[in-house]
Amino acid sequence: MEIKYSPLSPFVRKVMVVAHEVGVADRIRRTAVSVRDEPQSIVPFNPLGKIPVLVTDDGSTIYDSAVICEYLDATFGGGRLVPAERPQRWEVLTRAALADGMADAAILVRLERLRAPERQSETWLATQMGKVLAALDHLERTVPAADKRFDMGDIAVICALDYMALRLPELAGYPSWPKLDAYTKRMAERPSFQATLLAL
């Protein structure tokens, strides 16, 4: 298998965490692509020009990250990370969707801040940061118990939180969300997160 990726994407990291969890990380060849500078390198695999894209052993392409994660879990993990039973399935998928949306908003903040100061929209930044903060507040209120079964929701949340700590320095350490900070530190000990650490 092959993954088309960008090194600092929280969505790529999410896929690779799953790959480690289900034992196939060493079977996935990584091909870095620049969706901004070389869109032609990814559009043939995903018409939206977005990463990650997984190319399977038979040449099929799968995107986006949520679909890739479920494919890896169903194919190699026996559905351990995304439970089939209801209502647990909906709870896990909803939590993962919240984390993905939070990461999306954080990425938009990061991109806006890269623009020249006079071209930045304070309204846009406030809107996206509002989404981030609302998600953090919700996650703080719903931090799972330490003995809860590890699942796709945990993976998505940690990958989003670690990305934001890296790219939005005002959130580093999550001082306003102590339960979330403790949860993040607890999860950081897991080998799959250790093997996929983001670094500038």
C-alpha cells in the first residue's frame, strides 16, 4: 500500500496511528506531495486535490482520512477501533467528526495567519477560533474515563490536539482545559502516538 501525504497533516497522522494500531504501518509506503505547489501530483488520485490518499495493493484509491481509517480498521483490525454495535458506533464516529472539524478550523486559522497582516480577516479568524474553543470546551466536559476502550474517537481527538499545540501556540499545554491536558498526556504514552509524533 501507499499513502500520499504531507508530514504535518493531523489527518495523515490519524491514518498512520490507525496503521500502527492494526499492525500494517510497515506495509505502507509513504510518498510526500505538495498539494499547493504540485497539485498535479495528487489530483489524479483525488479530484479534490487533498491528502491523505491511500492506494491499496490492488491499485484502488481511498480518501479522505475518515474513510481510510475505517478501511484499515475493517480490513486489518477486525473493527476494533470503529465498533459495529450501536449506539457506540455513532458515539465514536461523532467524536471523531468533532475532532476533524476542530482540526479543519485550526488549519484555517493557521493559513489565515500566514497572510500579510493587512490582508488578514479578524472576523474570519474569530469565527474559526470560536469553533476551536467551542470544541475544546465540549471535549473538556466529555473527557473519557481512563479505562474506556481505546477507539477512533481517541485517535482523531489526540491528532487534532497535538496539531493545534504545534500550530496555535496560545493553546499549548491547554491551560484552560486541565482534564483535556491530562487526557492528552495519558494518551501520549501509547506507542502508536509515539511513532507518529509531529515535529517542525
